[in-house]
Amino acid sequence: MKYSPVQNFVNGKMVETTGNRFLEVISPMDGSVLSVVRLSVKEDLDRAVDAAKKAYPAWSKTPIKERVQVFFRYKQLLERNANDLAQLISEENGKTLSEANAEIEKSIELTEFACSLPQLVVGETLEVSKEIECRTERVSLGVVASIVPFNFPCMVPNWTIPNAISLGNCMIIKPSEKVPLSVSKLALLLKEAGLPDGVFNVVQGDKEIVTSICQHPGIEAVSFVGSSNAAKNVYRLSTQHLKRCLALGGAKNHLVILPDAKVDMTAQNVVASMSGCAGQRCMAASAMIAVGEVEHIVDKICEEAKKIIPGKNLGAVISKEAKERIERYIGEAEVAGAKILVDGRGCVVEGKEEGTYVGPTVIDYVKPDMAVAREEIFGPVISIMRTQNLEEAIAIENANPYGNAASVFTQNGGYARYVMEKASAGMIGVNVGVPVPREPFSFGGWNDSRFGVGDITGKSSIEFWTKLKKSTIKWNPEAGINWMT
């Protein structure tokens, strides 16, 4: 093993878990065993929650302008350790080094936003009657939890860590058991940045510990990112136990391509969107709706897809099971009558024969009722559906249960506006393949891509991680009776 066994991080220290189940941490790049993780049990979570509860009074009373100083230093540490972090992300997740570095750059941006929170959570005060004032202020919740997925081992944890902690909460984070190493590194960087012991804790585990988090009476709020089925279960269980919950699920993002779209730009955006991070992201384009005569654009997409080479500018998918599932989707579509224009099945990278790679795949003449058109594939695969007009395209997009993102490629402002208004998705792009908002704008979808209220990043996250306190103040007993009294 390249790395020591993975431990929990509780009260500022790496500690052994007490569970008796173990999982190997396997690199998708070459099949090598990186480490081993011992899965936590409820008693391990109890210890982490106790540490967070003990740290909470002092941390929540620390002025926010002092709390964010930790994240100014944390940002510098992310920058200083970027190369090592990128290598670790690439090894345990399988993405390319350039994609891992982009993930760290986004984490830095998220941290910069948290550093601006003192300017965004200023309360309001108003004299509502003579010498009587009302005021509001945002206060923290207490101990909160964040359950994060395998596909972004650094970025998604930083969707929640800087904001939740800067706003005065203490946090428990549960990384994916497939990629437990990166969050452990983040914990050490936070400690080096001066975060007090107990404010941030890491509990390793699988579904068993997720259930314990949702049920734990000492946890006030839960955020989750993962598949839609898992998100629904986490949302139901957390709210059943009277917690606030924001659970982000899967996606089936549609790119609507019109004949007047710029050919080179469109093809490059489509291919980058479907193949970036090996398609393992909820913002990946996995469904394309070709409106009218766009054969010239489809041809260019295939040309661009063939430039994506597994092991060079395309990373691995997370596991052998994922590879098999993705290739099964492709095969089923072919049997159902779809045409495989670029086929990524059976991919083997020389020197990394045990790696789990799927090549870029373009499937044409897909019908909307095919599984490859309806379900989240989470691989470098795009399905092309054909329509005669924009109304048909929007009907297909609206019929899908997900609602994370949608994009339109056109030079016609009227058509672009039509898609922006009609598409049932929380994030819309015009000539943008991955329409992720930049800070301070928030990230979050609609429909079966999100369960709960609000978004997980940006200004919208402030309401999730805090509660509003309202005070009415009177210091003038001599004023007599008025409508306020």
C-alpha cells in the first residue's frame, strides 16, 4: 500500500475507528491498492459529535471576522499544497491531473467566498416606533453534517466546509469510502490553518454511518451529494428525525443543438462536457437533442470525441462495476436500434491494464424512452436524440425527471431565451457545455436533482447553515403606551 490505513479525524487528531469491517482503497488508474479504510460504527460517530458539541460554544461565540481568518490561511495552504493534493485526487479518483488541479482551483474560489461572509451576513436594524427598534441576525445551528461523493474528493467537501464553519457551526463530514484520502488531507490543512480542535471532524464509513448521521439527535442539519435514490432516502430519514436537510441527487443534462450553432465551439463544448472527469459529474452532458439539420455538427462532435484518449486526456471511471454498468448501457442502446458513432467499450490502457477506463462514446438516433436517454450513466457517453423543432426538444427535456442543468447552442437570441424560459432545470447555459455558476452565485438543480430548499453554495447557502433571530428592543418606559406595547 502506498498510504497508511485511513483513520477518522476527531478533536484535532487522527484516531482509529472501532468497526470491524474494512475496504481497500483501489486506484481506478491502474487497479493498485492505495490504502485500506476501516468503516466506522455509531460509537465512532458519537465521539465525533461529542467533540463537535464541546467545541461549539466557543467557536459560535467567536466573531465571524475572526472565524474567517482561518479560511484566509486555509486558502493559502490549498494553493501551497495544490500539486500534492492534485496527485492524491488523481490517484484515488482516477481523473487526470489537469482535472484534479481544476478541482482545487474551484475549492480555492469557494474558500474565497467564505472569507467574504462577514460582509454578507450583516443583520438589519430599524426603528419601528419611537425609540423602539427591531433587529435581525443570523446565528449558527450547532453541529452539522456533510455527506460527500466520490467524484470530486476535494471540491464537493469545500462546497460545505468553508461556509458552514465560517458561519459558526461545527461539522462532521463523511467522505465516500471510495476516496477517503483527500478529505483526511483537508482536515490536516484546516488544523494547520488554526481551526480549533473539534470544530471539524471526519468519520469514515459507508451506508451504515450515513444512516447514523441522519438519525443522530446531536446533529442539526445534513447536506448530501450523490445519486437521486440515495438523496431521497437521506432527505426522508433526516427530516423524519426533525433535521433540516439539503440533498443533491443525480442529473440527465440536455444540450439542445440548433443548426445555426457555431460548429467548432459547439463540438468542443459538447465533447468536453460529456467526457470531462470521465463523465462522472452531475453537470456532464449526457443527452443531446439535435434540432433539424445538424449533421455537420454531429460529424464534428465525433471528430472531437476521437481526440479524447483514455489514459492521456481522459481519466478512469471509479470502479470495475462502474465500467461494466456504463458499457451495459451502450450495448442495450445498440440492441434497441441506436447507432454507435464512436465506441468506447473494451478500452484498455497500455501499462495500466487493471485500470477501469471507458473511451468517449457517441450514440446517435436514440429514442427518448431508451434507458441510455432517461437514466444517469455517469460515464463519458452522450446520447443524441433527433427532433424537427425546438418545441419537441423542450418537451423531451421537460419529460425527464431530473432538473440539474440544460444548455442551448445557437446564435439566435430568441431561441436562446425560449430555452432559458422553458427548460425545467435549475442551471441553464447558452453556448456553455457545463453551466456551473461562479461564486457568489449558487449551485443547485430542480426536480429529482435536489431535495430540500435552497442551494448548497453561494449566497443561498447562508440560509441553510444559519437560523434567523429577531429582537425587539425598547428602552423608553417614559414614552407611554403606543401600538408596539
